[in-house]
Amino acid sequence: MTLARQLPFRSTTAPILAAFTLSLAMTGTAQAAAAGARNSDAASSAGSLITYLTREHDGYAHYSDVTIPPAPEAINGNQIYWDIEAEDGTHAEKLGAHIRFMADALEQGAYPRNWDKFFVIDAAMHAYVHTDVSVDGRRVQILKEADNSCAYAVIKAHAEVVSSEFFATGDTSTDHSSVADAIIASAECSGFRDYLEAEVAEHWEPR
């Protein structure tokens, strides 16, 4: 799957900015808490740009309407699409680099921000999510595709978190553990419930 191949097949879309009942980005995934062998402290110091991005959060806007923060779009029934305009090429490159870095960290088994139960299940479902990132000048396009309905519930909630908190305010401090509870209990995740509960039991380090 490549971004270039997927984008022409987008269905009619609408930004999913409403406050979430399940809640959904990239919000603070690099803000790790110390938590043993699989935490992300090492990953965060090695290449995460979360400090820069939170400080510069207002340097990003929705590509088709630069008066609002970046807005995710739910498309094709299993994808989340972002079309972002950065204030300059440096901001665009840093955002793209951070997304790629975090995808690699999750691929290697990191559990960033593991004091928040939601980000524990976000990491746990990473194997079922595919991420493409394209940076062209000031434009950053991101496509996340879920392999199943549970993974899709997770990436939708993640996108809402990123949009309503990270891009809107630069906040990465809110605990969304109640969102994780709702997702785990949902019909979409019935087949993954035991797995997710086991992941939470092993990796969640509440503050």
C-alpha cells in the first residue's frame, strides 16, 4: 500500500472533529513514562520530535482550510487521512520524521506514554495498522489503514486526540484510559478483548 495509490480512491469525506465518545493520532505517542524493558524512553531520546512539535503545534493547519488545525478524515471504512499544511518546509519535515520514527518504535515493541491505558492498546494494535507518510514542501499527507474493526476503532480515537488536543492546543498530558475501557468493551473489539486486557495488565503503568 502506498499513499499515492490509495488517495485517488477516497470516498466523500468529512472531518471527524467532534468530541469523541470513543475518542482518536499521533498525540503524545512519544511522551513515554519509564516502565521497564519495553517502554519508550530510549526511543524518545533517540529520535522523537514531540517536544518540538508540541511547542510548534500552531505551525500546522488543515490543508484545505488553513484557518483551522489539522482535521482527520475517516475514509473508505477503514482509513484515517490527514492533509496538513505546515508553515514551512522544516515544520513539514519534522512532522513527517516524527511520524515515521514513532511507527518504527512501535514496530520494535515500544509502549510510549504507557501511563495512559489508551496508548497501551494503541501500541498493542500497531501490528494491524499500516501508516504511509508523504512530505512535499509544506504539505504533509498521512494515511493510516486498519486491518480490522478493532484497529479502526483505535486509530479513529487516536486521530481525535491528535486533532482536538495536540494540534489544537499542544497538550499531551490528558489521560484517556476511560477511552481504552470503552474500546476494549466494544463489539468491534470482542475478538481482541482478552489480548488487549492482557496487554494492559502487562504494560499499563498508571500515574
